[in-house]
Amino acid sequence: DNDVCTTDSCDPIEGCVNDFNTEPCDDGDACTQSTNCSNGACTGLAVVCDDGNPCTDDACESPDGCTFTANTNACDDGNACTESDACTGGACIGSSVNCDDGNLCTTDACDVATGCIATNNNLPCDDGDACSLGDTCSEGVCGSGSELLCDDGNVCTDDACVEGACVFTPNSEGCDDGNTVG
């Protein structure tokens, strides 16, 4: 009967006999594997099409077999220095994370495993007080440097620093002019 899933014979009483067999066969379908005859038909197990890539839609289509079509799904590229990861052209791509914490007293970086890292530094900075000089970062904050000294050596003035400038205001305190007469 030209059926590979039957074993053909001739019985003197019944005539042609086509008994089902379990022989290997080819069903012509690229989406099945391990095909064998069963109950007169060539059957097999479905081919599992999985390329392990979350950015492809995996399918099996006869007669070609497995197909892997790029998608635009959300994904995780495993890089803590990227965000908004999405599939593009079959690859998971993210945009760079901005690790700038806005603090001059930290050096900002990114580690692909842990993400943003802010490390304290000792850079020069400005504490906002114009009457301090040589301000530097310490433990992540800007620390005041030395105070701008305003001293005109005159006891008849009150000396002060105002907005970064020395101001000498006359006072009415008693003083000694060093003259012993009079």
C-alpha cells in the first residue's frame, strides 16, 4: 500500500494484510522530531524552538522549521548602569543611567553589577560664606576653610568681614593714645 507505517503481507485466506508498525519515518514536517509510526500514522514530538533570547518571538512553521522574529518587548540587559531596557533588533538595549547626585563633594560612577556609586572626595568647594577661604570637601559635604582675617590694628575700629570684604567701623570705646601728659 506504499505506506511506511504498515508492514505489508499476503494472507492466503484474507489476501493483502497491512499491519501497523512502529518504524522510524519522515512526516515531512520540520516542526516535529523523533518521528515514528504509531497506529498507521507517522507522528513525532513537537520541536521546541527556544533560542533563549527574550527579544525574539520563537515559533515553528512548516516546512521551514524554527523562526526567531525580533520583538520590542521590555527586557533586562543585566546592566545596573542602564534603564528603560527594551528589545531592539533582537537585542536588549538600555539607556545610560545618570548617576550625577548634584553633590560636588562626591565623585559619581556606575558599577554594572550594583549601579550608581557616590564616593566622597576632597575637592575644593565653596561653602557659600564669602568670609571663609580655602573651603574643601570632607565626608561628602563642603567644609569651611580658614576665616578671612580683618584686622587694621586700630583699637578705635570694630573689624569685621561682610560678604567677603573687610569693614572697619569706628567705635567709641576708651583707648590709650600713649601720651602720658594731659
